[in-house]
Amino acid sequence: NQFNPQSQPRIVWPAAFPVARSYLDQLVRGDGLAAARTSEIAQELNRAEKATGAARASALTRLAVQLDGDAKNAADGARVWALAAAVRDLAKAAR
């Protein structure tokens, strides 16, 4: 009946554009990816958010694949992988 703070329960965030943008913001702040590329990613997220249904899912799936490639050479590849996973979750939710 007591909460043990040492349990450290894992928090799983739902598929949402603010979650993806938070990973992107962390990449920008930490110089984890080139500034030009983070700007492109932000634009692609904006376009995908305005789309609906299959068009949204397709745009997000394409972006996730691109992010997989970006992660290989990024200064913070782990965070790029996390962003790619968040974008994939968004794509699944859009279907």
C-alpha cells in the first residue's frame, strides 16, 4: 500500500507530436544532429501533422527511415533512434 520511490516505474509516453518534438528539441540543444537537418525534420513533422490518414502515416514512415540513417552518423545517435521510434509510433497511430 506504500509507494516505494526506488521502484522507478517506467513511463511510456503515448504516440504524440509533442513527444517527437521534445526529442528533436533535445537534439537541437545538445548539437546531436546538424542544425540544417534538425530544421528539415521540424518542417517534415509540421507537414505530417497537417496531413491525415494514409498521407500522414506515409510521411511519418518515410521520416522514420531517414532518421534511422541519420542516427548512424549523429553525435547523439541514441537520441536520434529515440526520435525515430517516436515517429514510428505516430505513423502506427495514424493508420
